Amino acid sequence: MRGRDFQVVLPRYVYRSPPFRGIVEYEFCPVYVARAASQPRPNPLEVDGCAWRDWEGFVREAESDTTDAYSWWCKDQLLDIKHHPLIAEYSRPA
């Protein structure tokens, strides 16, 4: 997939996950937003599936997730970005 209009939302996001099977992830992961410039073509060896979600639907799904459909770090980042002005701008149709 190609993207355009990249902007950083969380320039210094760092997460430390709760231990899982003896492993703790501790990573620096800046978060960006962008607009899609093509359709996604996920690598089937790495991605089981993908779908477009409107922002409000995504937030509802991720916040109510009890089955780990969304990763821990995704839900953690969501706490910091769900009300960010760039998210509001980018979630409107271009």
C-alpha cells in the first residue's frame, strides 16, 4: 500500500507490555497517521486478514476487545491518540 500526507501523532511513544510467557516487550514506537493512496496488499505470510474501519467503529471494537483481537500496544496507544486533533482531521474523508 502506498500512503501520503504522513504526520507524526505520538513522536515519543514508548511501551512496556505486561509479561506474556516470560517475554516483556519494551519498545520505542512513534505513531504516524497517513492517507491511503492505494488499496492494501498485505503479505499473506504475515497478515491473516485486513479490513477498512471507520475511526469510531475501530475505537469501539478495540476498547471492548476481550479476546485480544487487537494487540496490547494498539489499545495502549489508543488511550493517547483517540482524541488527538490529527486523528479527527485524518478520520474525515479527504
